[in-house]
Amino acid sequence: MADAFWHEFITEKSFRVLQELRKKYDFVLIGGWAVFLYTKQLKSKDIDIVVGAETLGRLKKDFDVVKNERLQKYEIKMEGFDVDIYVAFWSQLGLSLDYILQNSVSIEGFKVPTKEILLCLKIYTYSQRKSNLKGQKDKIDIISLLYFDGVDFNNLRDILEKFSFGNLLLELKELLNSAAETEELGLNKKQYADFKKRILKRI
């Protein structure tokens, strides 16, 4: 397994900032760092959090928070990485952000979505940016969640049906079929083929 997808200096700095944020603010962690907490595989660079209005207000007082109208999120620019802030009354991530806030679990002191919700978020994000570098990281994170932590596919289908996102299963199939191996996770061609066959049967 590769130790990092991004430069290790940046990922370590990002995680230190994330730990400091956890001490002061209430949020649900999504994105690559949430996947890392589940799988302990690839570290992340940017920090992605879902917050309520009160926490957003506190962050605005403490940081230079910039509103990104195009991507419907708020951002804090750090040296080498960003803190991306999604709010329930404005941002779009495919699923209701209120639903995400209400369906979190605790891992190592962090609130994170259930792994099925996190997988839905990752597939949705991947579908929006699959052709760029961040999309490739999304792809590895999705495979990582499926391979190292396991997913309740009945629960996954219920969530997709609830939000009318059945097409994300087709996106997942396409993603799985687009890879032959995953060096970043230490999976050779045979291991990946066996994994893909097992997952496609469950989808």
C-alpha cells in the first residue's frame, strides 16, 4: 500500500488541523478523512465537514471563511489544503445534509456518516469529477471502503431509494469495471478481480 496519495507533509498538517477543529466545533466529517478513519488506508488532503448554522457562524468569527457560490460550499484556505464546509440549508451533496447530520457514528472521537451514507457521498462526488485527480482519489476511497470495511448493501439500497439515486449503483459498477488493479491499496490484478466479482454479485 502506498503511504500517501498526496504529499505526506500536507496530509500530516491537514490531520493536525482536523484534530484542532474537532476540539472546538461540532461537525460531521465526510470525504477522504472519514474514509481513512474507517479503513486506515490512504490519508487525505482537504478537510470536508458538514455543519449546522450555529457552527458556521462560529467558524466565520474565527477564520476567513469564503463563500463558493459555484460549488455551494464555504471554504477556509490553509497552506497546502482547504477546509470545505457544507451547510444543510444551502449545499448539495446528493443526499440531504440534515439526514447526514442525523445519521452519524463516532470513530476515534470524530462524528462521521455511517459507511453506507459515506459511500453514497463518495460515489456522488466521484460522478461529478471522475476525470480529474481528486476524482481518482475518490475512486480509490470507494474501493477502499468496499474492500477493507465492508458495506451493508441492503442499507445502501434503502438510502439510494430514499433519495432517488438508484443511478449511483450503475456509477459504482462502471467504476469497478474501469480498474484492473489498485496499487495504492496493495491489490494486484488477481486480488482486484476476485474483489470486483464479489462486489458486483452483491450489487
